Amino acid sequence: MRAVPRLHGAPSAFVRLASLAALVASPWLIGCGGHEARTLKMRTALDAGDAKGAIKAINEELEVATDKELPKDIKGDNALLVLDRGSIQQGLVRFDLSRQDFEAADKAIDMLDLARNAGDSIGEYVFSGSSGKYQAPPYEKLMINTLDMINYLEQRDLNGARVEARRLSVMQKYYRDTLNQPNNPVLGLGSLLAGFTFEKSGETDEALRYYDEALAFSGYASLEDPVARLAAQGSYRSPRLKALLEKRSEAGAEHAEDGEVLFVVGYGRVPHKVAERIPIGLALTLFADSLSPNDRDGANKLALQGLVTWINFPTLAPGQGNYAIPQVRLDGRFVQLEEAVNVDREVRAEWKKIEGKIIVSAITRMVARLLVGKGIEAAAGKDNVVGLLGSLAAQATLSALDTPDTRSWETLPARVAVARVRLPAGRHRVVLDARGWQRTQEIVVDKGGWQVISLMGLR
């Protein structure tokens, strides 16, 4: 066997340069694509209308064998994947599995706490880097309880729906009182469903309070009849309810033997986050005023080196199906839907508030890379070529490893529409259609009874 010669003494300059080249290249070869890469197969399947294929892709990422199985570690990215799976399960009318996923993820995801400083507002937070713990923006936490209420109402489980309604109330109170954000339309949909839940539970004044909140966010024309009916039984009043009752003062009586159906149709998907790159010069031009003088000088020095000339940050991709028109047919007749919430618009509005801060944060991290490189160069000695190369290599390595945080709940519907219909007791046929997803079934409505029928067309 031929012996391998051993090298003695200090490594040659060639060996040192080869090692530095490997240091520069290695992160580009093994770097992670971030959360958006983990959800690519899921999104592709949903775009093709293959909901089961989307769930299969999620299960592979979660390393679970079945749709019923939760991952051993449900923190961080996995909690978001479980949320995504819960939304798709709901679209497949698998309400038990959707409920399991929503509630498991809800426990694992914290909402951003903006109350620690008196000057904080919902528009002033900055997401953590992709390596940090994910904290959901408030609208995501609100939507977990809102959509989970649908799961319980679909199964006529008023006890479970009331629990979700009360959890939602806690989030609403925090959102309204602590964050001083009373006008997010996401709250309107949750209040509508909570009002329906308490109305059907026989808790009249509680139902009227929730309906009052819902009316603050939308016209909700379908609420006029039930509010007028409930007001005759309850005592709760507000300026909005009084105005509605005056408008309805001459309304005719309803048939007590009728039943009613509440339709909830979600369609499209909110924009997910993608990694974006822009030149340092452009970033400095756009956001120089938001940087400290030291960071601005550091960024300019790094740009002049010519090695790392881009900054990485997350941004929003286009949404899906924002202008679609869902349809509901009852016994062959079309039912008029009204928009309950434009989730896509809320996601973009929230992002616009913080986008500048996120880019500034990316520039700040870039400056930190400069300082690391300068430290290596100083340690190697002044005018040391290897030290200079090591400095540049370290900066390039850290730049490659700086994966933008692209985490979010990607399977939230872009919009949600509702309709509430009174109909004679008996058997009826309903057809819901949104973005190529369809739900068709026969329903039986009892005298004075109710049903909630939903569809989430996440395409």
C-alpha cells in the first residue's frame, strides 16, 4: 500500500487560499432556502387543485405517516405547517382533523407582544430572523380561533364553539385595549360567528354584544333580521343596534317554523413571504434616513469592497384568487354572498407598516458582518493578504447564511364571504363553489333549526 506523504511546517499559501475558497463556497452549497422552500410542494399542489397532495407534502415535511399524526416537535416552523394542514383539512370537510391541527398549533405559537414598551404599536414590530422563535402577527392568532369556530359549528357542537368564541374574545380585548387597534376587519368575522354561536345557545344578550361588534366592521345586511328578532328577547342595546332597530321598525314577522343556514365561503390564499435581494446602494438610497450614522458608514464601506453587494430580506409574493367570485346555490337558486373580510388586504397593510424596518434590520446585520470581517483582518495583522481574504470570506459566509425569515400561515383564505338564509324546514340541496373547489350535499333543516355550511377553496 502506498503511503500518503505528510506535510510538515506551516501550510503553503496555496493551501491557505484553497481553504478560504472552500469557506466562501460552502454556505452557497449547503445554505437553506428557508420556510418558503419547505412549503413549495404544498403550494404547487394547491395551485393545481390537489388538496390531498398538498397535505401529503406537509406530512413529508413534518415526518409523520398519516394526516392524524402530529409531529414530535411542534415548535417553530412545524407549528406553521400544522396550521397550513388544518386549513386544508377544513377545505376537505375533515373538521375533526382540522380542529386537532388548529388547536395544537395555537398552543405552540405565541402572538407578538407589543405591550412591553408604552410607545409600541402594531406597526412598529420587526420579525425575528429565521433562526428565532416564530411569533404570529395578531391577525393570524385571531383567525385560528375564528376558523376553529367553524369546525365546531359545522359539527353542531355549540359547547366547543363557545370555548373558541371566548378565546377569541381574550385576543380581541388584547388587540383592542393593549394594542389600541380596534378596527381590524378580521375581528368582524369572528364576532359574527361568535354572535351566531351564542344566539343558538340561547344567550341572547351575549349574542347581541357580538353582533354589535360585527356591525362595526361591515354592513352585514344578513344580520338585520336576527338582530331585530333577538332584540325583542334581550335587553342589550348600543347606538348601532338602536339605529338598526329603527330601520327595521316596520319589518314583517318571520315564520317561527323556518330554519336557517349560515354559509361561510373562503377563497384564494393570502400572499406568502419570499426571499428578496436588492443592491446595497438602492437600499441605502431608500432607507438611509432610518439608519444610524455608524451603520450607514459601515454599509457604504461594505458596498465599496465589491464582494457582498446585496442584502437579503423577506417580502410578499402575489396573493391567489383575490378577484374570484364564489357561488352558493340552495335548491338550484343562487344565494347572494357578502364579503365578511378581505384577509389579503389586512396582510398587506400590516406588512407595509414594517417592511422598511425589516430592510433596515437586514442592513444592520450586513454591517455586523463587516465588523466580524474586520476583526479577522485585525487578528491576522495589518497588510496581511491572508487576513484580508479571511475577512472577505467570513463576510461572504455570513451573508450566505443570512436566510430571510419567510415564515407565515400560508393557507389563510384571501377573502371570506358569508350569507345567512331562512328556509322552510325539510330537505334541501346546497352547492358551494370557489376557485374550482366544490362542496355538494343534501341537508335536513328542522323546524326552528340551524346549520353552518362552509367551504375553503384555497387555490
